[in-house]
Amino acid sequence: MLILKIIWQLPQELLGFIIRLMFWKCPTEKWNGRIVIRWKLSSGLSLGHYIFVSEKAGTNTLNHEYGHSKQSEYLGPIWIFVIGSPPFVWCTFF
């Protein structure tokens, strides 16, 4: 089943894997069937089954990013365009 989810969410999974490799020294844990990477950045990011959160992030932040992860499961390859990119564009250019 995990293989099918990865294929369905391939754009997010690939990007999440690449970012995971960039932050390979960060502490990692499993949470709710997801891989949680605790990085030094203050922002959160969810890509497929990878969740990136601040080292100090609590349950509320994890639940928020988990919600995006579930959205990714439902929307598959269009998630990155519908849910993922608008906040990125907003934070980058405005």
C-alpha cells in the first residue's frame, strides 16, 4: 500500500526525499505513519509522507502538517499545485 501512495504522490515524495537528503543530519522520528524531520528552520513543510518541522515544534504544528500530508494522499499529483505552491509563492514574493 505504501508503494501505491508514493506513486500517487510522486512529485511531493521526490521533493520530500531530496530535501530529506539535504537535512540528513537532523533528528528524525516516525509519527502517525510519517517521517518527521526536526530541522533548525522555524517553518513547517509537508511533502508526501515527509514532515519537516522546527526542533521546538509541538503537537499542534505536527497535527497541522499531518493535515497537509493527508491532503496530499487525497489529491495526489495535483496537491503540489492546489495546496503546496500557493503558500510558497505568497511567502516568497509578497
